[in-house]
Amino acid sequence: MVFTGHAGLAKSSVLDRLCEHIKTVEPGSSANWYSAEQNLWMETFLDEDRESQSNRWRESLRSAMDKWDDERPDYAFLSLHLSYQRFSRTLLPLTWQTQRTPASRPTSLTFFLKRYFQPHYFVCLIDDLPSVQWRIQREGKFSLPLQQLFGWRNLETQLTDYVAQEVVSQSPEARTAAHYYPFERSPLVAVRHPPQMLFRLIGKPESVRVYASFPIGTTRRNKAYQEQIDRFRNALHKDFTVFDPLSIDELPLSDIAKMGDYSDYRNARWPLSNTLCNPDDEPVPVNQAEARQVVSSPYGVPSILSDQIETRDFRLIEQADCIVTYRPQFRGDGAEPREDFSEGTKNEWEFARRLGRARFLIHDPAEDGPLNNEAFHSKGGMAPYRFDQIGNLSNPENQAKVLEQVIGRLKQESSQIRRTRMPSAG
């Protein structure tokens, strides 16, 4: 398996934690990871001439492969960048030649991986870009503006999709399923997911994959609302492979663009625990001018931030088997009931419908008012599942009851839900 992603993701801690988790849940299995850049000193490597870069990179990759060949663990992960950034320059290892041994014939990276490593998955890792920017600066490499980091993330994601298509061998059955799951062999995963999520994704394909959808803007500034949403998220994480939109939280950049320079992004994002990455251990500052660059909407086009959030969340839905939408008409204490879904959950629900994904909706008639039946009963895809018999979901006991119903139904319908992705599993 190959893990890609731009710099500043703290891949070493992510892959260390993944390997530790695997050894815990499968005591008889071995797991290790190997870095294609283990012998590169980035501060000098990025400024060398092309030939020197290519030679050093080739030697480092060969060294990692030699170590893997000696150990051959049950779970083997190769970490590499498909692109590098140095100031305004982009470097692409895909254009360099590599060799399995010094005497062997030079080949492309795609041929090399397909012939020798034979991965069955490519995973592109991502994280909040303010944290990515801070890590790169802290390590003394150089400073990259947020706008450039958004572009780098896009590039690395697209290159991962391309290389996975070229390298990963698929059965005729898998190729058919790829029409409905185009990113099955190159999923996008945020490093703030819990370790069990990534392990289930790569090692337990029979686990139902859920996209958790819920109002974020109306709940993020109230501790009681946050706790309610966290109970919903954690219940799903316990039993399923959950793509969690809060695992990457860049929406606070919109507020920072209005407020001024922000001293610590950790206080702006939704707090999470039990993540693949280590917690940021120092303040993560954000520059207001850079935030403005990514939230501005010149000429009426979507901002970089809003476009990336929607595009990314839609992709996560494509990676999932179903969507579970929680209280899309959520209102706070004393607020008027919504007449429609929150904009984000409505768009996600509609996108899941167009894909034909199974849809599960939890509605609270007591606290949120009547359900907008027109939005809910949108036709197409699998018939949606509706849970609205229990109200007052701000009460943890009531919430636990309805979540038990939802989880039970997800398990009951699991074969049907994942049938397109795994037709032979039944």
C-alpha cells in the first residue's frame, strides 16, 4: 500500500499510529512502513539540479524497497510524495527514472511500483492547511501561503488518482464497480480520523462505509450542541468505517478573514480526540491576509475555500456506501424551526441521491419542527430510511435510543448497502 500527500502532514506519526493499531487488533500480524524520502535532506535536496535530485531520490527509494524486501511484513506501507514544492516551483518524481538495483534498466515510477511493490491501494492523506503550513515553517524549510497549499493538495490528490489507475491491478468485477466507486483504490483520508477508521478502510472492506452528515455552522459554537454531534459521530465510528467531515476543518478561515490575524488555530477548529496524527503541541498562527485570499469570491465565482470544502465532501460521499444525515433542520434553543435542510446537509443529501447511495435521515420533530418532506422525499437511488419517531434528541437518553435504531438498521441492511462495491460478497 502506498501513502501519498504533500509535506507537513506528519506522516511518520500517522503511519506509526496505524501500525500500532494493527498490531493491537491483530496481535499475530506484522506491520511496518517505509519512506521513499528516508535518505533525503529536503533543505538541500529541493535546491539541487534536476539530475542530482533524480539520482538522490532514486537511491532513497531503492533503499526503502530493499528494507521492505528484507522484512516483508503482513501490512507494508510505502510513504512518498508524488510532487514537491519549492517556492513557486513544482517538482514531479513521476518524470524521473528509477531502478530496482543499480544494474537494472531504468523505468518510470509507475512501472516500478506495479512491477516490484504491487500495491492494492493508494491513500492520499490530507489535513487542515493552517496546521500543514505551521509544520512546514516550524521544521525550518520555508513558508508557503495557504493559497499555494490548497493548490498543492489538489495536485497531490489528482496525481494519486492517476498513479493508482496505472498501477493497481483490478479484477473485471472491480473494474465494473469502479464506475460507481471511482476512488476505490485512491481514497482521500484526513489524518484526524481515528486509527480504526483507516484500518477498516484498507483492511476490512466488508465494513460498511458511512459519510456522516450534520449541520456544522449552527452547532460549532455551543458546547452542548457539539457534545450532541460528537455522540452521533462517535456512535457511528464505533461500528463502521466513517468518513467524518470534521476530520478536516478549514471553515474557521472564513471568520479569521474578517477578524484579523489569529494566534492559534487549535482554538478555532472543532476539537477532536483519538486521531491518527499527534495533537499540535504549539500555537498554530494564521495570517488574516492569507485567509482573505482563500475566502474571497471575485467575479461571483466560489471562493477557493468553499469550492474545496464542497468538492472534498462530495468526494467523501463517493467513497462511502451510504450517508447518515443527523438533524438537518437543527435549531438552537429558542430559535425558529427551519423550513428546509441546512445548506450543507441538503447539498450532501441530494448528491448522495444522484449517486444512488443509501440514505438514512434522523429528524427531531419535537425540537426542529415538521420535516421538509419535499427535500426528504427526493426521488432516485435507494429508498431513504427515516427515523423521526423519537424526539428531544438533545436528551442523551433519547439520542442513544434513536442511534441504536439507526445502527441496527445499518447492520441489517449492510449487504444491500455495499452490494455495488462488493457484488460477490452478497
